[in-house]
Amino acid sequence: MRIRGDAQPRLGPFAAGPVGGIAAAAAVVLIALSGRYGFHRDELYFLLAGRHLAWGYPDQPPLTPLLARLGSELFGATPTGVRILPALLAAASIVLTALIARELGAGRGGQVIAAAAAACSGHLLGNGHLLSTATFDLASWLTVILLTLRLLRTGETRWWPLLGAAVGIALLNKLLVLGLLAALAAGALTAARRGLLMPRPRTLVGPLTALLTALPFALPVLWWQAAHGWPELTVAQGISSDGGAGGRLLVIPMQVLLLSPLLAPLWLTGLSRLLRRPELRWARPVAVAWVVLCLLVMVGGGKAYYPIPLLYALTAAGCEPYAHWLREHRAKLACALLAALLTSALAALPVLPASALAVPMTVDPDIGEEVGWPELARATATGWAAIPADQRATAVLLTANYGEAGALAQYGPALGLPSPYSGHMGLHAWGPPPATANGPVLLVHPAQYPDVQDHFTDCHTVAHVDNGHGTANQEQHAAVVLCAGPDRAWAELWPLLRRY
């Protein structure tokens, strides 16, 4: 079925060989570098959450913790083992970017440029290096964009169930994909084929099919959030308030930086093509959706990288004109992509020694959160040893955040440490400590939440964390504080320790 009898644009063959080669090379590089530093704080949290599988957590649906558990069981609970699946997802995102370029009329040359540009981008390399919710978001959003373009181009109803399934699976990772759908729907208002996404009654079968396909994936997640008072909205409000006005103004500049400033000519060309070329007006919703989603993030105060999958689609749209230019300027384009790759790798991958982390941390402070966790566990073990042996059976280990709890769950057993507790994010649901745990309390990093220590008596510092690299991440020089005990029963205290 085609919309209004329009001629369906023909696609050229897919450049499977070179695109697959680029994707495979990226995956090999990511896996080869995966063990250079250590776990990221979020990965440690996901590993811990994977031991407490549920349909949701305060800050996310269940998919990423499930992938952490799957990766650790298949490949080992090491940084490399956990990061094999992200590397494969990054390779899939490269292929999807090339497929989007093909959908928008790119031949073999344009598809290869699109794949190479994606492989040289900092956002893809950074998320392919780590297991994070953004890793799966990029691949799943690109899938939704590709299927949306296929629907807009062909009008064939057989793509609706696949689109619904893609959206449903994306909802298992983050509810943010609903923002993508809203932006695409807003973009459809400006398109000549707006009837596809805002159908008349006789064309409702396709959208209803997509909805019914998505529901089995979405309902358990939405039910869990509703049953627990929609905590993800509370987390989102915290992100919004943390960003401030300055963060909202940086939404587009940060995307340019995360993608790579050297790739700006590609996505600017793509944006212009989708908005101005008559033969691509059917794909205009994707261009408008990026603008709309950027505005939504600016107004709502979300993170700058939320709209970036749409920026990859715009990059794909801009590659075909450069395929013709490439014939006469091959060396210039190769130099630009190589420069993008080198700068992106320096900012996003562990190519420098850990002692030089201050350099990439100027661009991405998050990379500093990959070091220091074994040292934190050893400092905590020093504090635990200060507890008299006859009191350890009733003692409690309490951390300020999920990264610290995850690190102690990962490295603590070998040092004789018990399972940690924390009021942060999903860990709050796994407490409180039993009523019989009425002995000393060892607090890790209480300065992060100064009011926490007020609930405990006779506290004194027994150790400090030193990651050995001088890296100024969150846990560097954190205190390990030993207290005589809580000032009230754990059941009464636990609600006061919840932190989002």
C-alpha cells in the first residue's frame, strides 16, 4: 500500500561489505580497549541491579541490568566481559546509520561515508566502550528512525508491527523513546504525508497494530512505574534541576561536541537536504523531530545527548552529496574522518594512561569514574577491620551512592566485606538492614550527603580513598567513617535515607 499513489523512491544496493567491515573494525577496537581502565560506576550498579532483577527501578526499566547480567554470565564479570555487548551494539548502530543513509537515497559511497562518520563519532565510541542505557538507546532509536523512514517512504502497512516492536523493546530500556515518538509526530505535521502518522479513520489499522505490538513490552514497565509512584519522573525532575539554565543553552553545542565538530558539515548538509529538497520532503519529519526534541530538552532540562540519535540520522542524510565530492577530494575527506576518529578516541576511549585522565576529563568528566573502585574497596576493608571482631556480625556497611555499593559488592567479598546497603536509587528497595543489625555502622563517603551522618552516633574517620592516579573523580579522598550505630531503628530510619 502506498500513500496517495505517490511513486516510491527506489533504493540502491546496500554496501554490506565495506559497511560491515567498518562495523566489525569498530567492535574489535572497542573490545581490545575495554579492559584498559576498570568498571564505570554505572556498570557496577547495573551488575548489582542484575542480581535483583525486576520490571523496573527508580531510574530505569529493566533492560540494561539484564544485559549486564547476561554479559557477565556469558563472558565473565570483568570490564571486558560486560563491555562485549555494548561493542556489538555500537557496531549495529554503525550499520543502522548506513541503512538510514541508503533509505534517504545514498549509494554505496554515501553509505560508506555514513558508516565511517558514525564509527568516528565520540558519542558512539564512548557508549560502545561502556555498558549504559545510552548504549542501547542509540541502537534502538536508530531502529525506530529507520522503520519510520521506511513507512514514510513506502506507506506499506507491513512495517507498522515492526515499528511497534522496536518501540516496545526501547521502552524496556528507557521511557525516553516516547519523546522521540512525540517529536516525530510533530514533525509529521510539516510533511506532505502527514496522513501516515496522523491517519484518517480508514488508515488506523497500522497504528493500532503497532500499539498492540508494543503493549506486551511496555505494560509491565508502565505497571511497575505506576505501582511505585512513577519514580522515574522524580529522577527526571532531579536531572532537570541539576542542569540549570546554562545546561539548557548547551544542548546543541554539546551534541556537536559529542558527535565531533569535524562531522558538522555532514549533519548540516543533511538537515538542509531534508528541509529543502522536494524529493526528500517525505523524510522531513526526521529533521523537524530533531529540532523539536532539542527544544523539549531545553525546556524540560534533560540531558544534552537525548536527541543525538536524530543527529546521526541527519548525518546519514548529508553523506550522499559528499560521495560525489569524494571522487575528487578523497584525501581531504579521509583526513577529516581520521582527525575526528583521533579526537573522539582521545575523549571517549581509554587510550591514555590512567595517570593522564585529567586530559579527557576536560571534555568528559565521566571517564574518570572508571578508576579507583578496587582502592575504594580496600579503604573500606581498612575501616571494617577497625570494628571489633565480636561486633562485626551485627555491623552494617552503608554507602552514599550506587557506584560505591556496586564496587563493594564486586570487590568486597574477596576482602571479607559484607553486602553493602544504600538508600540511593534502586538499592533503597533492597533494604533496610535487619533489626538485629544493631551494631556499628561503617559509612562510605558520607560527605556526599552530609545529613546522612547526622543519623548516626559517635562517628570518626578511619580511612580515606586514594585511587592512586590523582584523578579528581567523585570518590577521590572520600572518607570511610565508623559510627557506633544508628540513632533509631533501621525500619524507622530507612525512609529518611532514600536518595534519587
